Amino acid sequence: MDVAKCFGMFFIYLGHYGVVTGNAYNWVFSFHVCLFFYLSGCLENFNHKTILENIQKKVINILIPFFFFAILGILYNAVLRNTNVYIHENLMLLLKGDIRNHINFGGGLWFLSCLFVIEILFSFIKKMNKKIIIFITCLILFMFSQFLISPPPTVQPSWYWNIDSALYYTIFYCIGFITYEPVLKLFRSKKSLVKWISNIALLLCFIYSFSLFWKNNLLSKIIGLNDIIGKMFEIITPLPSIFLVLRVSYFLSGVEILERLGRASLYLCGNEFIIKELVPQILGIFNISITISTTIQAYIYCFLLLCLVEKLLMPSEKLIIEKLQNETSSLVKMLLQCK
């Protein structure tokens, strides 16, 4: 899981560099957000808390880091631009939950507010117990986001706290929750037949992902049959690339630097804007400029940025965030005891 989270954050950093990343740009955007929520759904298998306990946990583990990184980004943006003009505006947008594509320095921060909504929503859905009912419920929410919200969140997200995007992405969270154990058993199995099945699945996923990389969706004719089929394939299209990432991550499990970066995913997400702006500013002091003009340069630079966040920014931020979390947790316990 940690290695997969590392790949997920790498793809997010890479995707946000735009067309300079070449064919990787469209390929990454075909699945990287879905991968983020899929992996979060996998971890839901270890969550056995009540709904109230779950809400308390998510407020502490997601919202506190979300507000910390957002306020840090607002202040850094003000210093960077040498103006306080946008502080009030950005604070208002922050209170709305950093609606996707509305804050220019947010980077991947909207993932956190959206994840908070998804995890609270799913804690209610999970009470249905039967996985088929859970899946159908999440599928209905997905269809609702595509056909009954205008414009849909994939075109123009607009609901506070990314609730519209949460309705869309909950299906991937659900798929992660449902498939985590079967996929893990598939990877760990020593049976020859199962290994063959796993390898064939890997080959098919690679072929399909490779076609997406070269902007040639092998299923485009099926997708274009009608709107409902097209929307269903929005769910199916990311899954081969996700499976490919999972398989490669399982193979690379034990690689220390990848696992370490995966465990730092919260900080990598929160610091994307800051690190991408900070490094050129620091190098500029020494009259060194950075120009990312080739795909390979983008790959290398994004990986270096991940390492810099984990080594330079995360240690001090972690101390502050953990202190805030502990203080909040103590306050909540005290309030509950008084009640």
C-alpha cells in the first residue's frame, strides 16, 4: 500500500505539470485521482469504528492537516506575490472546502476535503453490510453526479466541500474497499493456476494502459454507443491502470525510499504547491533557473520534489500537526466527558 501511495503522489505531481509531461499527461489524468480514492477505500477494510468515532477520527486526521496546509499555502502565496489582496478571498474559498479548480495554489488539497466527505458518507453506506448493496448504492451516487448535476463535477465542480465530486468518486472508494482482499490474495497466491490468471490479467492491463498512454483507447467504439455506456466506462477505464500500479507496487514492496514516500503521502499532498514554488525561488538566489522542457526531466524533477518534501518540510510540519491533533483530541474527549 505504501509503495502504491508513493506512485499515486508521483502521478499527481506529474499530472499537474501539464503537457510538458508528454503522453503521460493524458494517461495520468485517466486514472490518478481514481487511484487516490481507490487506495483510501482499501484502507477502509481496517476501519471498524462506529459512525460517531469515525467522524471524530476524520476531523482529526483529515480536516486538521487540510486546514493547516491550506492556511500555510494562503500565507506563502501572499508572501510570494507580495500582496495580501487575495488572503480574504482565499480564506472564504477555504471555508467552502477548497472547491476543486477554484483556488490557484491548492494543488491536490481538494483531495483531502473530498476524501473527508467520502469517508463520512461511506461510513453510513457501509452499514448496509452486503457488498453488492453497497456497490449499487455507490453506483447510483455516481450516476446521480453525472446525469442530475448540471454541469457535472467532472466538467465544472461547484458544490461546497466538493460534495459533487465526492458523489462521483465514492464508487472508486467502494471498489477499493470491495476488491482489496481478493486482489491481495491474487498477488500472494502460490498456486500455478492463480499465478497464470494474475499474469494474464497483468498483461491485459498493461496493453490497455499502454494504449491509453498513446492516446488510443481500445474500447472507444464501445464507449461511444450511448451516454449510459460511456459513463459506465468512466468507471472501468481507470481500473486496468490501477491494477497495473498495484501489481508493480506489490513487486517493489520493500524498497525503502518508495515505502517512506508512501507513508508521507499526506505531507506530499499538502505541500505540492509550496515545494513547486519554493525550489525555484531558492535556486534563484544563486542565479540558477529550472526549465522543465522534456518528459524525462519532468519525471526526475517530480521524484526529487517528493524526496525534498519528505526530508525537508515533513519533519517540522509533522510535529506541529501532531500537536494540533493531540490538542483537538483531548478537547473532544473533555467535551464528551462533560456531556
